[in-house]
Amino acid sequence: MASLRDYALRPSSLNALQAMEIETPTPVQAEAIPPLLEGRDVIGQACTGSGKTLAFGLPLVERIDVKEKRPQALVLCPTRELAQQVGGVLTQLVAGTGISSTVVYGGRSIGPQVDALRRGVQIVVATPGRLLDLLERGALRLDRIRFVVLDEADEMLDRGFAPDVQRILSQCPKERQTALFSATTPEWVHQVSAKYLKDPVVIHLSSQDGGEEPDIDHVVYEVWGGDKLAVLRKLLDEPTAGATLVFRRTKRGVRNLADKLVRLGYHVDALEGDLHQQRRDRVLNNFRNGKTRILVATNIAARGLDVLHIERVINYELPETFELFTHRVGRTGRMGRSGHAITLLGAEDLPMWHEIERGLGKRFPRMSPEGEVTMPPPPAARLNGGRSYGGRRSFGVRRSALRR
């Protein structure tokens, strides 16, 4: 079995891996680390929880010149939570090396971030908006950047972020190494990335390619009567060993649902983009450490929320795209654990649901709120003869069946 010690890594990197108790590379790490160490550009697609951060983090650290106290590596993330998570992994990798890293994002006072940059850092993890603000203030220069990573590349190159990302990359040297990583990389990402990458190595991993198969059961409940709250309450009343993450589309919808559940006696927190950063951090910390077992969130939690004990993801409302469905569901069943994905489907949701299933290339089993199978999956989607969940029988459709 391959070991990370087989790669030409600095002793400090090997010591960091030992302290992190990491020895064997995951499939995406085994595929991505060698070409990145060789200086190649890379596009990497692998399921959530597969170790992508370490896959680009190790080669990134290896490229740093410890003596040069200027930004040499840049990681761009779409959300503050993902930036914090990536920054945490990199902090562990550079411990005791003399390499310094910092994380910059909005919602926090910009003064301490400016001070950190002035002290001299080699690695910057950032959200685009705050990074542009720092560039405009003259607090940061990117002219010595050697390594750029777009984490969750499909969102970073989408229309919302693309102009900011283009402005940022235009200030980086053309002779640089660039890597794109995500759980989903639609074809348009490859087309757009051609502007930023040179002859990239393309990595596309699924369980059939040797990747670890996430153990996730998918069930869709038909709520034709429109009372999704009643069905949600039944689900929340079921005993579970882990936490539950409930998704809604809008900030207002998240706040309203969380308030209703609190009034009904549930211990619930809400996570949405209008929260003050300190409140966001407190909500996430309470969810991570188990103080809060139910979190209602917008799609802000679909990326970068690395909480291993999430047992269930409930789509109270459908996401806008099948890619977002994949990212939402990927919050459970992480790192070898099992999980459940539940979608509440109203009559008004059918057109969008058909689009999601069409994009995923997979049909899912449907059930009534009483547990009766109304539309079983096709035979190819039934694994292990169906799996038991919550006292009812449901047909398991693992996410390896999704087109990632």
C-alpha cells in the first residue's frame, strides 16, 4: 500500500503528517500530489470528504521558499467557512517550519488581517471579496505568487464569482502553477479553466476508479399535501446518533423555519449569510461539538462544512441545481461513515426535481410520509436489497451512483 512517505517531501512535511496521524494517501491525493509536485497544473474532481485539501496543501507547502517573506501561494474559497477549514489544515502542515499562513475573509475587522500581511506571510487563504479589498488598499501584492488554488472551482468560476476571480488572477504572474478542485466540475468549468491553466492533468475520481464509496442512502418523501413542517417534525422526532442538517434556499426561509422549530421545543440553530461573523462562528462551533444537533442552513453550508457526525441531510427545499444537490448531500457519509439524505418533495417541486434527477443521471426511490413506497428505484439502483431506516424499509441509492 502506498504511503505519503514515498513522495519527495520535506522532513518538516513528513513530521506534520505524522503529527496529523496521516500516512496513507486517499485516491485523490495519490492522483494529484505527484503531478503537483512536478509543477503541473491540475483539475481535480472527487467526492466531498475525500481529502482534496491535503491533496493540494502538501504540494503547495513544498513550493514555499521559507526565506522569502512574501505571499507565494494563494488559495481562493467561495465561503468563509471553507476558507477557515482550509486555513486550519495548512496551519497544521506548516507547524514548526518557519512558513506562515493567514486566512482573510469578510465579516471580520480588516485591521488585524492587514497587520498579519505586513508581518510577512507566504500562504494566503482568502475569499475573493476581502482579497480584492486588501489589494485595493495596497496591503497585499500578488506579483510573487507561484501557486494558485481555486477550491470549489465550479462555484469560483461561476458567473457570481468569475469577475472577481479574473481580477485577482490578472494580478498573479502568468508563470505560475494553478490547481482547481471540486466535488463537481461541469463541462463549462473545463472550458472556462482553459484561460487559466496550461495543459492540466485532469483527475476525475469515482468509486469505480478506486475512490472510497460514500455510504449514503437517499429517500424522497412525497409531501403532496404541502405540510412539509409536519413531515420534518416526524423525522426530527426519530432517535438518531448523529446530527441533522436541514437545507432551505433563502436566508429568510432559514430564519423562519428555525424560529418555528424553536417555538415547538426543538434545540435548533440557523446558519445564513446575514449573520454577524462571530455569530456564524458560534453556531458552527456549537454544531461541531455537538451542543446543537439540528442546524437549519442555506447553501452556505453545502460547501466547507466538515462535520463528521452529520447523520442526516434533509432537503426541506430543493437546491437550484443538481451540482448543489451533490454538495448538500456530501455533508453526510464523510470519511468512511454512513449517512442518510432525505428530500421533501411537494407537487410544485416536480419540474425542478426532474431536472435534478436528469442532471444526476439517476432516479431516486419515493415514499409517502407514512413509509409506503410510491415509486421504487429502477433495479440497478437497489443496493443490498434495500436498507432499513427509521423503522421503515427504504431502498439505498449510494452516491457512487451519482454522476460526480
